[in-house]
Amino acid sequence: MAASSVALLAVSVTLPLLLLLLLLLVAWKRWRWGRASRHVMVVVLGDLGRSPRMQYHALSLAKNGFSVTLLGFCNSRPREELLQSDRIQIVSLTELPRLTVGPHILQYGVKVVFQAVHLLWKLMCRDPAAYIFLQNPPGLPAIAVCWFAACLCGSKLVIDWHNYGYSIMGLVHGPGHRLVLLAKWYEKLCGRLSHLNLCVTNAMREDLAENWGIKAVTVYDKPASFFKETPLDLQHQLFMKLSRIYSAFRARSEPSDSDMERSAFTERDAQRAVVTHLHGRPALLVSSTSWTEDEDFSILLAALEKFEQLINDGESLPSLVCVITGKGPLKEYYSHLICQKRFQHIQVCTPWLEAQDYPLLLGSADLGVCLHRSSSGLDLPMKVVDMFGCCLPVCAVNFPCLHELVKHEENGLVFEDAQGLAAQLQLLLSKFPDPAGKLNQFRENLRESEQLRWDESWKQTVLPLISDT
């Protein structure tokens, strides 16, 4: 009895003390909130280096006078501008290692609880913010945690809807799985708690309004200013750099003149400091991916096999170097499939590029390919936005709202399957590198379109929404 009385006394004393500490912390943060009206937290429960849109939000906020705390996993290096900005502080979140024991539902539950506690602690330990910008997905448990932190600190929660998290889970578990249904219920419930909602397409805005009761503002992805056509001398520097690691970028033969430096695509005369394209060079085809279930690269591999057969049958087509950039869970699987191919006229390599090299590669390429199929049918592939910023024509697999970005026969082509992609590769590369060919027509259309860049678009759409601070 004595022991139980002591325990009861300890609990009765500890709980009020914890509540008092929490109230004091909230009061202190609310007192400081008035001094933090130009402070914004940007939260990504994922890898910051692979979250370009949230990096752009942080940079735009900083350029417009806000101080920014950017929270996320630091698995890959973000853009240099982010690291050099004196207005942006990056706070690394700890990623819980995957558990190897117990059922999957238990492993997932432990992960969610850990992330919730850890994220809340990181948010509460920062200076109070006027706004908390949150990327969704992933939104479990981030939406609820950020809303709770916003309530405690007097902040306003802004959810940037890139897709629906439950629809991505459905690709793995199936749409009727209990975990998927629970995630959908959570996302729909907690998504309504935000002060402001942004989304990436008009189709998603309409769906959020009709089926979720959420009013959102469409903020299209736009290319940053560094996505542009790459000058030939920088192309050569990039190719020579990559050739040290990847054989696809190496010259097929060495130049006879010792003053000449050669890659698979370019040649530099050191004496005259002049770079030219190699005669008979291969076409450079580029795709980028997160190697997830919503991109089926077997379509591209099958199309490349058909393209190779056309060359073997005597069609006048160039050899190809196909570069697929990115990291993700299915990379090993597709790398194994690629190794099984015995291409003679096609080389495929799968590099992970430094952040500053990716725009240079897109600006050096001849054609882009996008295999992204939206899990919800409501988001658009940012890789195509970046390709268009570099005036790079694109062949993209079709899905419901793709027309909001890719205009068939204007800035690229839309295909349904491997046979359609192979036919488009034949059409676009049949006169390569003839400037009168179809491929160059699409490039000229992109040059003439004078696309709006991210900074200008952000000032027009997002800044007015938060200017009341």
C-alpha cells in the first residue's frame, strides 16, 4: 500500500509539472511570435536534396525577406544557393533505420510514432514561425504534428499538395488495403486543418474541392533560372567529367592530334579553344526517375529494343546514349534488366548526378523521356518542367492531366506504350542532327514560348497569400 501511495503521489506531482512546463513553453513561444512574423518553417519528411519544389519555396521566401528554417532528411546535398544563403537554416531530421523484426504493421507504427515525437521536438525547439510550409506527401504523421505545433505556437499551416500519399501507398499494397484506407482517412481529415493549401495542378485543385472539401490554390511547377540550354563549352566540360566514371560518355576513338580533346559527343581544340560537336555523334536521350512503382522503365527498355532492331534492319538512325538519372528502391531491379540487354547501338547508364550537374545534362541532351504515371492521376512530373526549362523536347507517357503540361505535337509527344515510344524515337531521330528535323522544331517552339520561371510565378501566386505577415 505504501509503495502504491508513493507512486500515486509521484504521478499526481509529475503530471501537473509537465503540464505547467508545456504551458510555460507555449506562453514563451507566443511571446516571441511577434518577433518572428518574418520567419517561416519549411518541412519535408523526406530527403531535402530530392525535394526541389520545397527548396525553391525556401529560396523564394529568403529572396523576399523571410528567414527560413528548412527541416528534412539530409541524405543528399541540396542546391548550393540554399547552403550559401544567410537567411536559410537547414535542420536535419533523424531517419529511423528500418526495423527487421516484427510484422510490417508494427514496424510502420513504430516508425510513425518515432517520426511524430522527433518532428514535434524539432519544431518546438526552433524559433516560432508565422507559417509552417509542409510538403505532402509524405503527410503521415507530418500533417497532424505540424498542425499541433502551429496551434501551440500561433503559426499558420500551409500544405503544399504534390500528390496524395495514400495513392502512392496503394501502388505497393493495393487500393483496398486497410493501411491504405486508414492513410486516406487520415489525409482527408487532417488536410482540412490547414490555414492555406497549395497544389500542383488544376485537376488536383478541383478534386480537393469536390471530394475533400479543401480549397486550394494551383501553383504550377516552373523551372528555376538555372535550367537552360547549356553552352557547348560547358557541355564538353560535363561530358569529360562524366567520362572519367561512365564509359558511355567516352570517345569511341582517340583523336590523332594531341591538341584535341574528345568525348563521345564533342571535341575541343586546345590551341584555338574551340568546341564542336563530333560528326556522327550519338543522340543523347535523358530520363530521370525516383525508381518507384509509378514509373515503368520496362516501357523504355522495350522501345530501345525496337529502335535497335530498326537500325539493324537498315534504317538511317543514330546510335543512342540513354542516361537515366536518380536514386530509388527499384534501381537495382531495373539495373539488372539493363545488364541483360545486349545492345550494339545503344548504351544505357544510370548515374546519380551532383545537383549542379543535372541542369547541365538536361541542357546538353537531344531528347527527354518521361515515364511518370501519376498514382492519383492528378500531379505532373517536375522532370518535364525542368526539361522544358532547358528547351529539351519530351516524349511522355500519357495519363489524365498530362495535357496541363505537355502539348502533343507542340512541345513534345505523348505515347501510350513501348510501341508508341519506339515510333516517336524513329520519327524524331530519323534526320538527326538535321536542324530541319521534327526534333528541332519542338525545340524552337520551346525557345519561343518564353516560359515563366519559378521566381516570377511564386511572386505572382504565393507571395500575395502570405504578404499579410
